[in-house]
Amino acid sequence: MHSPLAKSRSPIRCILSRAGGLAAVALCLAPLSVRGATIINNVEFDVVYAGYGLPEDATPEWDTRLGIDSAQSVDPESGIYTLSTTTSGTGSLRIENSPLWDAGTGVGTPGTTIEFSMKVDEQVATGASNAALQLLFSNGSRRYEVRIADGMIFAGTSSSSYSYSLDTSSDFNTYRITLSGDGEGLVSIYVNNSTTAVISGYAGVTASTDAIIWGDTSTVIGGTTTWEYFAYTNSGAFAPIPEAHTLALCGTGMALLLLMGRRSRGAGASR
């Protein structure tokens, strides 16, 4: 599987999203993190963190909280971000109680889309519900959690309900998580730009927090993960769309069917 990010030595970083046979979608963004419309896999994301600097030095800034025995680093050549935590030491990045994060799910709200490319290098937390990292996001009334373990992803705090087996460590995977708005508030998870959700219908739990957090905030989470980018938008819940070459094949097939129909009708008229 190819990395979704193309390396660049220039001050402007170009991203080529093509993991797992994805359609190649090129985009450029300033180093670190950007606030504004950045298109990744056909979605305009409001906030994108893409390495080449630590998250707390990015714009917008991510609140970085590293506990004992936790560490972070960025490869200056590739821009890959690495976060290492243990079961005794947490480490997370967050934006909370901020106008930069507004994941409403009430009537009339558009929903939220979160996307990131990462892989699990090592998981030190062991157990059925343990994982190498977690993603937490909330909107003031509901809180949602997604965990990525070595060999599995699942929604919630137990792997027995909303789970999906997946090779999470051999190479980077692209995860897209959508939160439906307009009073629904359900989570769907897509992997590597597939148009079919591997997990859907997850409703989260009641909570009053208002934040987006990724990393490790619990003793049941721990490990080393590497990240190519992390992005989100509160302007809609956008499922992946078919790849460009798939659409082209569909268009070609439709054109052939139309041509065959015309020839058939022409042959019938000439008889």
C-alpha cells in the first residue's frame, strides 16, 4: 500500500491521497496545520494537521498533554508524526471548548467528518477492550469514542459491539469517521476510502464535554502510533464517494449500453 502523503522538500507540502488503491487526489497545504478549506479525498476540511512540526506549534494549536513515559516526535524529512504512550503514561492532543470545534447533532446541524491516516507500530495495552490509541469527540450532549488496536478497530469502550477486524499495523490506513447531524447523531466508520461503512449506527453516550481528542487518555490505551495527517470539518457528514476510475468505468459501460441500444433500434427500423 502506498503512503497517502507524497514527500516534498519545499516549504509547501503536497499530499497525494492514494492509500489502498485510492484515487490520486493531489493537494497542497502549508506545513504544520491549517485553518481553512483543504481538500482531501473530495472533502473540504476546516482543520488539518499534517506534521513538519509538533501539534502545539501548529496553527491552529493543539493542546498537547504528555504524561509520564510518553513522548512525541516528527520526522523532519517525511513529516510523519509519532506518539508513544504507556498504560501508566497518557498522551493526547485536543481542541476543546473552542469555536474551532463545533460538532452539533441537533435539528438543522450538518454533521461532522473526521479523517486521518495512521498505523499502529506497537500496542502495549493488552486485553479485549484495550487499544493502541483512541479518538474521543463530543458535542456538549453526546460523547463518541473510537479505538484502534493491533488488528482491530471498534467504537465505544468494548470490542464486543461495534468492531471490525483489520490489519492496522503493516501500513498506513485512512480512516474516515462521520457523525450525522439534523437530530440523528450516529457514527459511521469507513476505511481506505471504501464507500461501505465497516461500522455504523454507533450512538455514543451522554456527556457534557465539547472536544475532539486523539491519542491516549486512559490506562487501557497504550502504544506507539505514526500519523500522516489528521483532519476534520463540522460542515457535514461526508461518506466517501466512488473513485474517479470507477466512475469512468461506469460511464464507459453506460455509453456502451446506449450505443448498443441505438444500434438495436436502428437495425429494427431497417428491417
